[in-house]
Amino acid sequence: MAVIRCQACGKPNPDFLDVCQYCDARLKPLEAGPAPEAAPAGDVIRCQACGKPNPAFTEVCQFCDSPLKPQLFGFGETTSAEAGDQIRCQSCGRLNPPFAEACQYCEARLRPLQEIAGDETAGATAAPEPPGSPGGGPESGAQPGMEWMRRLSTEPSAEPDWMWTGAAGEEPEPAAAPSEETPDWMRPFGGEQPAQPAEPPGSPEGGPAMPDWMSSLGGEPTRMETAAPAEEVPDWLRSFGEPPSQPTPSAPAPSRDIPEWLRPPESSEAEAAAPLGETPDWLSTPAQPEAAPPAEEVLDWMRSSGGAPAQPAEAAPPGSPEGGPAFGAEPTSAAEMPDWLSALGGAPAQPEAALPAEEVPDWMRSSGGAPAEPVETAPPGSPEGGPAFGAEPTSAAEMPDWLSALGGAPAQPAEAAPAFGAEPTPAAEMPDWLSALGGAPAQPAEAAPAFGAEPTPAAEMPDWLSALGGAPADVGGFETRPEAAPADETPDWLRSMGISAPTEPVGAPPEAAEAAPDWLSGLGAPRFAAPAEPTSPFGAFTEIPAEAAPAAGEMPDWLSSLQPATPPEVPGAPEPAPASSLFGAMPSPFAAEETPTPLVPPAATAGLALGEMPTWLQSMRPVDVQPSRVPPEVDNYEEKVGILAGMRGVLQAEPAIAKPHKSEVPVQKLEVSEAEAAQATLLAGVLKAEAEEARPVSKRRLQIALPVERWLVFAALALAVIFPWFFAAGFFPAPTTIARETNAAFELVEGLPTDKPVLVAFDYDPAQRGELDPAAQAVIFHLMRRGVSLAGVSTHPAGAGVGQDIFNELALGLKNAYGVSYTYGVNYINLGYIPGGPVGLLQFATNPRSLFNTDFSGAMRVWDAQSAPEMSPVYGLSDFSLIVLVSSTPDAIRAWIEQTQSFAAAAPVVAVVSAGADPLVRPYYEANPPQIKGMVTGIVGAAQYEQRAGLPGGGPASNRWDAIGGGVLAAVILIIAGNLLGALARMTVLRARKR
Amino acid sequence: MKIRFGNALLTAIAAGVGFVTLLGYFVNAPILRVMRQQLVAWASLLAAVAVIIGALNLLQVHLKKMTRGAPGWFYSLFLILSLVGTLGVGIAAPFVGWGSGPTNTANAWVFHNIQSALGAAIAGLLFFFLVFAGYRLLRRRASLTLVVFVVAAIISLIGAAPLPAGVPDFGLRDLRLWLAQVPAVAGGRGLLLGVALGVIATGLRILLAVDRPYGE
């Protein structure tokens, strides 16, 4: 991709760019693109600014936002620009359509007003086209650009609604002597043919025709006079040049297109302005007072200022020449016309219609806007009456000064009250603000010049206008001719402001052209030299430099009163609207970003005193805005990939807002509890540990797997149990001491009577036989050796079987040992299983006979004296001499004690329990009174009991004593050794971790 | 068939029977004594029937487990075979001449050679595993509780086990007796008291129909 280096900043830019992406300077010179019509039909329109193609349906260039289609001021539609060379704006250098009057980009005038006036005049001289006919081309001397205007005037049907011609198709009335009746600036609208002035220098030759209203602003009566025929001039402009002498009101044209506010009044003046039948009402002269619009159609401000129609409207539609003024239309009477309107040119001459003097603002009254004195009953705007708004004042007195100053005030001085802007006759009548601006009117009797017309005498020029530049050429915004009126033609009020005619040639681009608003530029604003001080025709509202103030004698009182004492120093560039201005605090919608161009040259404002700002205005004074603290956003992103590489201002694929970023606002400190903090720390430690590199398990020399270790322990225990059994008999001596509770049990059994049976409860599983059988056998053998009858029961399903086995074994052993025959059913019996747990015990305790009928085998009847004579005397638990409870769990012992305590008060209870149940059974033994009389605990208790009882052969416990000793000793040794070794290993690991 | 009883009826039965039985302990009235004895007798019968129902339920569960092929169905098969075999042998023993009742030859054989043997073997293995657990007790974590436990176990073993001739006990026997009779018994007493209070509370809850384990 080629690179173009910007000549302004020197940075490289892609070649396809027209504007530098860094400094927005143009990289390529502007090239006048083809005319819009030359663009490919229906597809593309090439932008005239940047030369890039755009779709036909777009109106604004996609690249540079320039309008693709020529824009015409004040009109919403674009006309088909005729083929012609484009005009290059002298301010910004951009190309504009040939028909444009002002630059589309900087809003500077492309052509001088004189040229426009000349165009209009040339157009006016052309034969008017019949109404209804399509708009003609550039002919009859009319400029090509004014074709649309011409068409409007000739073709009512083609006119937009808001620009109703009214008097379309009507031939312009032959104007009277323009110098006598119609101001020069208005004359072209009225079809008058003012003297053709010379072409103003600098005006483009053959430039596009300028609208009449624009050309008329140039104050060139010739141009205005040579403006397009009346029917070609918009209605709203027509009234400016509408001669008041036009007698015959034209037929009312249907107000079908032009809005009411633009419709010309249906008055003779409106008819007189038939050539300018398109003049809007607000500019047109009210024809008939009876045609005044209904009161409700007139705004209150108009009504209050005198615009309210004093007479009912006729049938003539409002806005029509015959009809009363519609909104914006000229009031038919002085009472209807607002003062400012009447002052402009339509001051009603009717005394009864005139507003009372107190209703007319002073400034208007003094300026001649309101009728200072009763005049004839001629309707306002009528030739007899005061000139209607926008209408040609019949006399110089009627014509506003600024109007007369602009374009040739009618030479007929009128005694009628001057219109707005007209030269006030007496200085006393001039409002203060206006008088302050220009002092007493110098020539009160002079008629105000027509709008845009060339003011013949300087006195005819409105004060403010004369103050702007004295000669019509000096009036701000208005086209001036080289042969500007001499100084004496400057309106008094303007002259009083000290504004002299500018010396610069007309048409020269103003220095501050960009600052001129549209309406001002349309008025040819920057024609006067950029004043050093901000000046304004509305001098009362602006701070006028002292040096620019007119002579003291000439300055109106109101203006002089407003003149600041110390005018501000103005830098080279004109200052923006001063704060003291009435509109200083209000941004002008038309003001460019640059400072607005003042209307009054500095020289004109010399001598003016600063006005005092009213308090209410001071409160509205804008306060200095504090500079924003937010730094301006700077988009320095430069695309680096793709086809947009190297370009700036490109939308990022991922907007910055979507990019995750840390909040600038510091996160609030979290309130974490201790537990949460600990958990968080733990979690962090776990995560850290996981993140750490996994370390292989250190290999130990004696690393032994767990199963091997287990087997080793098992083997050691087995050896410890087996070896003493076979090889170390007697290694562990028999116990020589006996426990207290064991001895108690022995004593109890030893002292039992033999006539009552003993109940033995075998409440343990075969799994616990290894521990409990020795103890149970020791006690039962002792009982059997004493010859006590035994009855066995069990609350455990397998206990009965255990009991059966024990009974059988012991009986056999007793027989073998002592030769005593212990017979089942006679000496011992097994009752069996007692179901229901505690409930069964309760039932058994309550009535044992109800629970059993046969023994555990089911073959013997328990309560038969013959079968079981030892059980025959038993009817309750108290009939037993002893209750021996053999259990591995304390629950059974507890259940027996709880359920049978009340029923076996006479039968002592001996418990034979395992070593694990001893702590929970001993409380019953140590209770007071004890609930258990004796206890035999585990193997040790059995061995002690055997030793105490002196059982032959020692007994099973004694026989297993060595194995028991070996096993227990080995267990102790293994437990101690294993825990010690484990503790040492753990300590070693911890030390290693710490290291 | 699932028979649903009203919660009110069940509650009334349970509460009524409980109050009558309890009242019979406080009031020495013949009628209450007779009722109490009769209710207790019925309870014994119900308990016996419950054993049968329990056995049938056990059979049903393991049959389902075996038919569904759930994990461990082989053990369920052994259980079912054992149950059916034992029950069948017991029923058929009188007819075979093996005697009658639970003490017939078959049942005795099963009891002596299977149940007792297996029980004894499991109890014996328990000794080894307990010792091995004690051997590795402090290897996983060494807390004060574990250390005290290990020390208490060693003292109890040494105090209770036979010592070789000539080996002094170092007062461990007396220490063991003290541990067994003082702190252990104290703890035992506390447990028994708690159990007793719990039994009273549970009984009252059932009597007052707060807990209704008998119904939905």
C-alpha cells in the first residue's frame, strides 16, 4: 500500500485517504467533481468536496459529510441545478454549485449581493412565464440559479406549500417611479425597475442568479429593479418590493401552497406587489383592513403590539392579497400590525387602527415604527397608508430607515409615521435604545429606503443601517455598490453611531466571514470590514466601543445611555457577543464557532457608551465554565492488522469497555471473619500445595508396605499366643490374688441353699464364648458341685443354645471329676429363649409359668413335678436362690436388673460379664444397696474364681493363662513399639518438611 | 395389601395401653394389675411374632437382592440357603429322627459347628485387628486424646494380663483397678443416667403421642 506523507504534519497516511488521519489536513488537492447530474444515473453521486462516489439516495457524503446535493438557503428542496461551472468559495476554497449563493461549508457568500441584484434584475426584465408553465431555463437574463425561483413565481402548482405565490400568474403591475414610492430594495419584488447599477466589482460574471430577496439586500436598486418579474419572486419576498401605489389588488390566489405566515396580505399593496405575489404575509403590505385575519390568527405579540386586526376580515382568504393578513401577514390596520412590522414598512396609516400610543413600544415609536400621529385611514400597507411590513413605504417617512438606507428610499417623503426602521421624525419619538444608537434622526422627513434598495440620501438610511456603514454599502450584510451613497445618505441613527462607509471594495471577502450567521451573510454580512470592536445595528444591546460610537450629538439617547463607559478592548478578532447584549447570553443559532462578525464597523461604534446591563440580564450572564477535569479522550488506537492497518480512528474489534480491566475504584475492604480467614488461608495453602511440583515419595530403607506390616503383627501375636501354649507352660503364673467382687460371688455361691434352683441367664452369642465360657463354667461348675439345681434361660436367641452346651459340658465334667451325676430335667433344665426383650423379662418376672410350658428342647414339661421336680416350687423369680446373669453387654444386665428387681428382691444377682462390660455393670455392684452381689469379669475373673473355687484341673481359664499372658504381653509390646516408631517417623517427616 | 389405620386410632391404642400399664405400677388395683399382666402377655406374643416377621422380611429382602442381581447377591444366596436349610432341617428333623425342637441333632450340629465356630473365629480375629489398630494408632495423627487412649489401653492390658514370674507390675495393676473402678465407672454411671432419662422421655413421648413409631 502506497503511503502519502502529509504536508502539514509529515506523518504517513495510506494513499486512499484524502485527509490526513492525524491532523485532518488534506492530502490531495480538491478536485471539482462532475456536476451532480453528470454522475451515473441512478447509482452514484460524486461528492464535490472529496470527490468520492456516494449512492444516489444519500444526501450527505459518507466520507466527508458534505451535502451531495446543492443546498439552497431557506428552501427545503433542491432544484435541478443547471449545468454550469461550480463556484469556488473564496473563504474555504471548496466548490459549490453554481446556483448557490452561499458556501455550503462555511456559509460565506459566493457572490456579492450586487451580482445577485443584477441577476434578479436581469431576471425581472425577462418576460414572465405564463403561470402553470414549467419553470423556464435561464433566459431573459435570469441567472440559471434563479430558475427555481422563477418557476415558483410562475408556477403556483410547482411551488411548495409554504411558498404560496398568491398572485401567481399575475403580471406585475407596472411599478410607479421607484424613486418615489417603492424603495429600491423592494422594487424588484414589485416589478419595479430601478436603475441598473453597475456590476459590483468582484461579483462573478454571469454568476448564478441571486434570489430577489438576497439581491435586494445588496441595496442595489438596479438589481432589485432588474430582479425577476414579480411572478418569479417568492411571495414572501414580494412584499419587500411591493409598491404601495399598486392600486388594484389582484385576485386572491388560493392559499394552497404557501403557509399562512408567508402568505401575502390581500391588500392593494399586496396586489401592488402582484409581481411579488409570493411575498409572504409578514412581508407583504396589508391590503385591506377588513381582510384582516381573525383575531385568533394573530399572535398575541402581534396583537399587543398593534398587530391585532381592528377590523373583521372579509371573505378574502387570509394571506391573499385581498384578504387580511394571516399569521405573519401584514395587519390590515395599524391596530393589527405589530409595531415592529409596521415600523418595517407597514405602519398603518389609519389613526383608528393605529395602536394607542401607549401600546407602541417606545423604541418602535421613536423609530417610527408606530404611527406617531394619526394618519389617514388608508390601510396599512396601502399606498395611502403607511407602508406595510415589507411593503414599499409610500414615502421616505414610511420607509424604515434601514430599508431606505439599503435600497433607495422612495423619494416621496411621507408624513406618515415611519415604519420600523424608518427615520423617526422627531428625536423625541425615537426610542431610547435606538436614539442611543444613532442619535436623533438627521432627516426625519426622509422616507426609509426600500429594503435592498439604494438609499438615495443618507438620511433615508435607517439609523442602524447608516450606523453600520453610513452609505448603503456600509450597511452590514447588505450588498453595497462601489458608488456607495455618500455619508449624508447614512441613516441618522446609524450615522450617529459613527459608522462610516467602509472603504473596502464590495464583495471582498470579509475577514471574519466564517463568523457571520446565515441571515447575516445572506444580507451580505461580511462586506464591511471586520470591526475591531464588536458592533451591531442593535447597538442598544451590544457594547459599542467608544471609538466606534457616533458623534454624541447623533447618538440616540437610548443608545448613548447604554454606551459603556469603558468599552472593552477587542483583540484582532472580533469578540463574541458581549455579555451586555440582550442576546449575549444566548447562543446564536447562526453563529459559527468563530466569533461572530459584528455588524457595525468599529468606526461606527466609536463614541458609544457602554450600556448598563439590566439586573435581570446580569443574572442571566453566563458564568465562566470551569474547565472540565475529565481529560479529553484521545483515540490513539491504530489498527495494525487487516486491510485497515495503519489507519487511525478505526473502531476496535473489541471495544475497550468490553476488555476486562481492574476497577479504578479500590475494592472495599472485605469483612472477613476469623473462620473465613482461616478457611481462605487453608484453601490458599491447598492450592499452593497443588501448584507445587509433586515430589516423589522418599524411599525409606525400611519402607514396608502396610499388608506386610499387618501380617508381621499378626504373626507376632500368633507366636505369642501359641508358643506359651505349647512351649512355655507355666511361664505366666496363675493369679494369686482375687478381686473383691469375684470373691463376693464365690462366697455367695458357696452359701447358697440347695433346695431352691438357681436361674442362670445366658445372654451372649457364641462369638463371646471364648471370653465368657471360662467365667460361666467356673460359676456353674461351682454351683453344680454344690448340687444346686440350675435353670437356664436366655433373652438372646442363641443364648439358650450356649446355655445348653455349657450345662451339658459341665454336667459331664462334674461326673467325670467328682462322679456326681447331674441329670437334665432333674438337676438342671434349660427353659429356652425369652422373647420380647424387656417385656419378656417383665412377664417372666411376673409369672414365669405363663411364659414356658416346655423346656428348650420342647420335650419336657417344665412345671411338671414329675418331669422337672426342681421347677415345681417355682412360681416367681423370688423362688430362685440366685440369679446368675452371664452377658457380654451391659444392656442385658441392665434389663434384667430393671425388670426383675421388684420381683426378685429375695434372689441375689451375680453378674458374669466381659472385661468391656465391667465399667458399666460395676455401678450396680457398687450401688448402695448394691443391686449385684458379685461380679466375675473376663478371663482374669474366671481364673481368679477358679483359683478361689479350686476347681480341678484349674479350669479353662487357668489352662489358657499362658496363652492369654503371651498374647496380652505381645499386644502391649506391639502397641508400644508401634506407636513409638510412628511418633518418631512423624517427627522425622515434620523436621524434613520444616527444612 | 396395605392396611392403613387412622393415626388417631393408633395413637389412641398406644396411649391407652401405655397409660394403663404405667398406672398399674402406681395404683395397686386388681383390675389394673390384671390388665397390665394381660397387656404384657400380649406384648410378649407380639414380640415373638415380630421375630417371625423379621425373619420373613429378611428372607424377602435378600430374595429381591438376589433376583435383581444387586451387588453382594451371592451373600444373600448364602443367607437364604442358610435360613431355609436351618428352618427346613429343623422342621424335618422330627420326621427324620433327628429329634425335635431347637435341640435336634441338625440344629445342634449347625449351632456347634457353624455358628459357634464362626463366631469364635471372628472374635479371635478381632483380637489381631484391635492390636494392629493400636499398633498404628499414633502414626496418622498424634493428638492428646489418642495418646491418652493408648496409654490407658497399655495400662489396662498390663494391669489385667498375667505377668511373667518375677516381673513387677510397677503398680500398674492397682492403677488399672483405679482406672476401671473410678473414672470408667463414673463415666458408666453418667451413661446409665442419660440412658434412663432418655428412656423416660421416650416413653412419655410415645404415651403422649408425640412420637408415633407405630403409624404414618
